[in-house]
Amino acid sequence: MKKLTSVCLIVFSFIFISNISWEHNRLDEYAQHTYYYSKNVNKALESTKKTTKKDNQEVLVKMGIGKLSAGTVRLSATNLNITKGKTSTLKLYGSSIKAVATSNSRVAIIYKNGLVKAVSKGTCFVAIKGTNNKIYKCIVNVESPHLNVKKIKIAVSESFDINLVGTKKTKKFSVKNSNIASVKQTGVVVGNKVGKTRVYCKSDGKYYACDVEVTLKVKSLKNKKVSIIGDSISSLDMYIPGDYKAFYPYKEVWELKDTWWKMVIEATGMKLLKNCSWSTSKVTGDSTSLTNGYVATSYKRIADLSSKGVTPDVIIVYIGTNDFGRGAPLGEWIYDRYNLVDKSYVYNFDEAYALMLKKIKDTYPKAEVFCCTLTPIAAYGVLPYTYINKKGTSLDEYNYVIRNIARIYGYKVFDLHSCGFGTDNFDKYMADGKAHPNVKGMKVIRNKILKELDKYYK
């Protein structure tokens, strides 16, 4: 009997001690939970010191450690702007969703979980009924964005405005092939060369496309063979005769596609026959040479315009800048095309320019010839911030000679002088800041020539 009593006492004691230990563990867990609970509450309140008491309560609700009062039940939004085909989710804070409805299912529909789907353009409202039996409404505006055009056709150097209408959301434009056309973030598309590409506009995660075709306005020049008489501005190593000297490649003007004349050729569809451009060369000088083409009036330079018996259909003359810079006298030549003779050195610019055009006329009578006026420069030998050389002669006077002599021979003029170069933008358009265009400058020349061509072939 005593043994049984002792066993009972031992079992009872063990159970009593176990209960005390279990209660102690529960107290520890409660204390730990209370610590983290208080820590989260304090953290939430610290992050909302500048908010109202109502805002603080909503923060606690979002953290899952508090409840909104009945008077603060609300929707996450009362106005929604959704793109057609897109979705947005409405949340009911302070209550659970009991039922949903829409005023126009053709515009937008709503699901039991608060998901709103935009169906078609228009405005309607959706309603959510909470478990508190109150109804909360949200106005839904469905946008149906679209480009103002789906297909455009522009000429090289022309522009067209593309716009995404029907939305107030942000837009971002891009182009598939920037060599054919470029697009600004304002939606302005500019044709660069003949071809087809596509412009995209991205808004709210969706792409809208417009097909772009860049065409040639001056169709009469397509497939015609063109030769060029020029100086350093038109030179490019490996694309001029082997005994000529080139200025380019220089800085960013490194490849054929970077030159103004290649841009013009691509835009018009012409084919290059010969580029007879020699760096630092002039119009004035020895016009009698048969072996040295440095001087543009020489027989050698004129003969180089052809290739293996093939003569050019088109000749572009863009030379005279070095004559201006070095102060070649303008002269007082009487405009008589038949009163011109070769000399070992032709000093006057007007006489030399006339002799050069006469030789072109005699050698290539069927060629269509375009004479370019000289663009402003800031090179050595020119008075600072003026277009007057050190001999006191202005660039306008040289260009006056070019225009008049070209007219005498019945040749057309590209007025490059008015292309847009000036003392305020040499750093922007000149690779050397003085006289030699960078790629942007080459494009300016290209665009001006194309505009002049459009004027002649309208």
C-alpha cells in the first residue's frame, strides 16, 4: 500500500512540474510575440509621423495588425483609366467583397476578386458591395489609343508627324531601321534614304506600328552616272584617284556613308562614276597641265571626270573655298565664254572658274552640271567672325561670281551658302570647328542639295 502511495505521489509531482514548464513556455512565446508586435506597430507609426491618425490606422491594416472602423471602408481607387484590353484590380479596404456589378459590360467588366477588364472605348462605373452591405463605386474610363496613320510615304529629307491619339499616357517612339528613317520622341519622322522601315510607338506596355516608305522625289536622276569636282570637303581616301590627296577620314566622318555626296547619291539613286576631289586644291593655277590634276581648271582634272571611256551624266562642281581662303583676286573678266585661253597660271578667280566650266562644256556637252556656292568657313586666312578674307574680299563676292558664270553656261546652282552654317554653329556642324563638316554637317549639305533638286525638278 505504501509503495502504491509513493508511486502516485511521484506521478502527480511529474505532471505538476510539466504543467508549470508548459505554462512558462507559453508565457515566453507570448512575451516574444508581444515584443515583435510592439516593434512592428512602432515601426509603422514612425514611418507615418507626418500623416493623420486615419492614415496611421490604414498603415496598420495593410500590415495586418489592425482593423479599419466601419466609417473608413473605401475602394483603392474611385477613378480608373485603362487601355483597351488591359486590366486593373480594385481593392476594398476595411471590408470584404460581397458582390460586384458594372453599368456597361460593353465598356468594362468586373470580377468577384475586384479585377476590372477594359473591353472597349467608353466610360462606365463599376460597383463593389462589401460585407457591410454598403456599395462603393469607381468610374472607369477605357482608352483606345491608335496612331493617326498606319502607313506613310515621304521623300528623302522630308518629315511627317506621327501621333498616338486617344490616350494621355506616356509614349516612346522608336524605328526599326534608322538608316532609312529617323524618329524623334515628339513623333516627327524624317526620311534619310530610299527604302522601307517601320516606326513603333510604345504606350502602357503596348506597341503601335506605322509602316514608312521613303521615296525619291527626283526620279529623273535615278541610275545616272555622277562625277564630282571638289576639294577637301568632298574628298575621302580610297574613293578618289590614287594621285589625289584626301582630307577624310577625319574624326567621325570615317566611312563612305558619312559623306555628303554618298548621301545624295543614295537619296537620288544616282551611281558614282568618279570623285575628283583633291584636298587643298583650287580653281586658280596652272590650267595647262595634262599630268597633274591639282588645279580644277587643268586638263588632267577635267579628263579624270570620266572613267574608262564612260562619261558622266551629271557633274557636281563644289570647289573654290581655298581660292577664297588664300585671297585669290576676283578679277574683272568680261563674260565672254569664247574669250578664254589657257595659261601657266590663271590668277583671277572669275577667269579660272569660267575656264573650268568651258572645258567641262566642251568635254562633256551632254552632262547636266550643278555648281555649288561656297559654305561659310572659319578657317585660317579669314578674318575672325566674318566671311571676309585677308585681302578684304567677302565670300558673297566669290559666290556672286559662281552664280553668274554658271548662268552664262546654262548650268544650275546649288546655293549651299544658305544651307545653315554660321559662326554660331561651327562647333556643332564642323569636325574641325572651321571648315570641314562632321556627319551632322554632311547631312545639312545633303538636305540642301535635295531641296535644290526638288526645286529644279518640281
